[in-house]
Amino acid sequence: MRPDGDTMRRPIDLEAQYCAQNYRPLPVVLTRGEGVYVWDDTGKKYLDMMSAYSAVSHGHANPRLVRLVQEQVATLNIVSRAFYTDKLGPFLERVCELTRAGYGAAHEHRAPKQLRPRSRRRASGLIR
């Protein structure tokens, strides 16, 4: 069943009204995904090639990741960085091991230049 123009416009209008305007999305309303594919509200199938975003790295609705996410959010959901958790430190340590980065505050001087924190600030206060 193909939605009418009003049905498709509603999600687009709501996002335009309530979301930060940092993107200019295509006028396509995605409703589901599976693996490397996504479908819009008309049922049209697309190959999801937005590789810069995390969902596509794992595929949509990956059964293993769905199970792992369900387990995690049943224990502890998203936590502010104002607190420590028992997961972030070990996760970052493992990522550094796998990427041979080993960076962090204690190893900043060894990081490639593009990974080092920048200390200069623009007049606006934003880090360059």
C-alpha cells in the first residue's frame, strides 16, 4: 500500500519542526531495515550505502547485535559521561589493543598528530 502525500509528509514535517537542522535529508521516509537493505514507507527497497554511519557497519536488525543490545539495556542503558561505568574502560582498552592504538591521556605524545587533542581554540570557543 502506497501512503498518500500527507502520510509521507508527516514524519518529514515533524523532524523539520523538532530536530536540529544539521542535516538536509532526502525526502524518503525509511520504515525498516534488514542486513544491507532498507525500505521506505512505500515499500521500495534500497541498498543502504551510508557507510559513514554505525548501523550500516553491522547491518540492520542483525540478530546477534539485537540480542546483545537487549541484554545490555536490560542491565544499564546510556549513561552520562559524568559517571564511570564498568564497561567503557575495558571496551576502550580492547579497541586500542585491536587497533594497536594504545592512546589515551597517558599516551597522547605517541598518538599520530591527527589523533592528538588540539589545544588551540578559536575565538568562538570551539576546538579546531
